[in-house]
Amino acid sequence: MPEGEYPMAFTATGISLNVEQTKATTDNNWQGVDQVAIQVDGAVKPYDVEASGDYTTATLSSDKDPFYWQSTDPIEVSAWWPYAGTMPDVVVQADQSTKDNFNKSDYISATNTIEFDGPHALTFAHRTAKVVINPLKNGEGVGADELKDATVTPYYDATTGTWTALLPTQALTADEPFILISMAGSTYSYNPDEAVTLTGGNQYTYTLTVKRPKVEGSTSISTWGPTTPVEGEAELLDHTYDASTNTYTVYAAAGLDAWAADMRNNLNISANCTLANDIDYGGRTWSGTAPGYTGFFDGGGHTISNMVIPTSNGGLITDLRGTVQNLVLDGVELQTDYDNPRIGFIAGYNHSGTIAGCTVLSSCKINTNSNFFIGGIAGTNGGQITRCHAECSFEGSNSATIGSITGRNNGSITASSYKGSYNVTGNAKAGSLIGEFQEGSATACWASVKLVSSATMTGMVNRQTGGTLTACYWEGDGIADNGTGTQVTDGDWTDAINDMNNNLPANFGWHYVAGGDGRPTLVKIE
């Protein structure tokens, strides 16, 4: 698994629900907690809290600035709440008689050494000590009715008749007043018989009997929270989403699905997508996007592999009006089992968008059982295709109009190329670059085609009714020269490379050089 690519997320446990639920960590649940601090290697970042349905656990993650695994070595992770740049000192409210002040007195934290691929436990514990005073008992000289008016400074729960306070870790001295009880105009104190240290994370339960003139009591100590911590798995995020920029950052196949689902289900056709990893789609069928995509899809040079694109979707993007750039497809099968009018790996229909710097490798295959327009990059191009290269194979039989880059062109194609094979039978009409050229332009493009079958294939374009073809070259046996583009017959691409470079747009930033097999290769000008 690659290092340095995955953001850290954690499952937070340890303060699980074991009392009547309210909105506070004081009730041992995650309800009402929005953000915690995570510290790794001395750096502290805020992580958002997404609680489980019953609030007993929570997923801690950061969409905007997560920590990343820099290696597979174990790391020490610290976390705390309330959020602060450093772990705050425990400072409790002096008056905890209201539930709000009581809740504000709580602090929780967790520390653990995390293994990259092992089970993890970010088990949070309370940093305060919880002191619980059970319903008061009436003793010698004190009637039960007198206790009804008794008050204790901490928070009072009328349902249980108990008082509760949160205190920082501290030592109590024997025979010194600790709990004061006001009743019938008098104040009584409980003085522990022995010294005790109140320790954060523990619950100290006092059962007190009020006598005149003193209070007697017994103490029990237990863990505040579950007695057995719950183990949690650290989670490798499949995506993050930044609502401020409407951008998905995708780390795994499920993240790609989430991006597409947002379009289909919520018509969020402007949702941007950035690939942070290579995505292995596991041979599954692509669920597709919504028509009219206007967002920005940046492959970042990463590869989507092992995907099946059904005919109904037309391509990775069904209808493109935004941008797809720097994406590689490997081992992708594009099906054409019925008559979708536009079929292409990157976009079925590049309506008015831009496809730039995309590559479709030789492991990719298009089934050409269609009667309409099929292309290696776009089925129909009405926008811009620039710096794209395809090596996919075309296989099948029917009367489709096929081009290695686009089946029909009404837009512009610049510095794009194809090297691969056609094994197509039937009445298919194929051009080595464009099937049907209606309008627009194709500049500085080339194609090298191995024609396996007897399909009709001609020059750069099969049928041209408009548009301009400039400095475009092709080679391949069995391909009829119909005057669209210039044929390279001797395997020497030197003149073609010079001519294409001379016709590239000014300040294009890329140019052709001879590759290892002598054919043109596009490289960036440094």
C-alpha cells in the first residue's frame, strides 16, 4: 500500500452510553460534541466528530486538513476535547448547580500508539473525577421530611435524587470538610475518614446519612465510563468533501461512487473531483454521472482501472460541459450493447467541455456493437480535446461511425494521437482519428492503426463535410487514402514531427519528439 497517500481518521470510543442520554460527554456519549483536537508529532489539528446513531462511538475525520500517514511505522496519537491548540488545563465551573455549567466542566482525552494496518483504539477517558452523592438518608435526630429541603452545591438530578459534581484530580485530607449540606437553616459537612485522591476518569459515589450534628458516609470508587474499553478500527477514508469549494478528494473506489451519486441523486452537476490515488474499481460496473456535468475533474496523473462502463452511461462522464484532465484509464471495458448515440471512454458526449492530458491504455476495450458514434476519447466532440492519447482496441460488429479519438467532431482536437488496433466487422465506417468530421478543427494529430478486420477505414477521417484538418498524419496497412491527412508510408516520422510542431498553437507549452519506436511523443517544454 503506498505511503503518504492516506489521510488519518479514527473511530472514537470509550465514553459509551450507560446512563440516561442527554447532550453531553458527561453522560458518556458523543452527542453534542462537534470537534476534537488531534495531535501527531507535535502538530495539532481540529477533527470533526460524526457520532454513531446511538452516540456511543464517533468517527473523527478532517475534510480540509487531515494528518497523513507518512510511513507504515507506528505513530503516537493524542486527542482531547474541548478543542484547543494545546491540551487545556482542567478548570471546572465553581457553580455546577445548572446542567450547562456541569457539562462545561468536563474534559476528555485519549492517547494511543496506532499501527497503520492493525486494530486501533482511540479510547477516550474523562480527565475530571465524577463525584456522585446518592439520595441522602435521614439519621439520628433528622426526620425524612427535613431532607426534602436539603441542598448541596453540585448539580441536582431530581429524577434520581442525586447530586453530581466534576472535579480536577486532587488530594482530599482526612477529617477535612469535603461535602457541605444545607438543611433547615444549618450547614452540615462530610469529612472523609481517610485521605483519598480524586483521579480523573474515576467515579466516586458517596452514600451519606445526615445526623445531628454531623454527616456519616461510605464511599465506592468505580471507573467513570465503560469498564471494558471498546476497540475501534482506524479508518482509511475513501473520500473527503469540501463544501466551500464543492470538491471531492477521492482516495478509493467508494469515493468515486460518492462523487457520482451526489450528481445523480442531488443533481450536483458542478461537483469537482480530484483523485489523490490510483483507483482500482475491482471489475465493477460504473454507476455513471448525471447529464450536463459542469465541474472540474482532475485525475492528477492517477489511473482508474478495472471498470466496466455500460452503454447506458456512454462513458466515464455521460455529458461533459466542464473539464476532465490528467486522467489515465487502464483495463476499462466500454460496452455498446444497444444504440446509445454517443460512446467514448472519457465522455460519451463532450458537449462543450475540455478534455486535456488524458490517456486510454491498450488494456482498454470498446465493444462497437452500435449504429452510432464511437470514439476512444469521446463519442461526439463539441468542445475541446487536447493532448490526449489512446491505445484502446475497437472490437465488434455493426454499422457504427468510429474514430480513435472521436466518432464525430464538431469541436477542436489538438495534439492528440492514437496507436492501436481495429477488429471491427460489418458496415462500420472508421477513420484513423475521426469517424465523421462536420465542423471545427483538428491540428497536429497523428494515428498509427493496425487494421485486423475488413472494416472500411480511411485516412484521418472517414467522412468530412466541414471543418479544418491541419498537420495531421496517419499510417497503417489496409487503410484507404481518401486525402484526409497525410500518410506516413516509410515509418519515418521526422517530417511529420516537424510539421506538427510548427502548427501547434503559440505558447502551447508542449511539443513532439521521436519516441522509442520513432513515432511522435508529446513532451512538456521545460
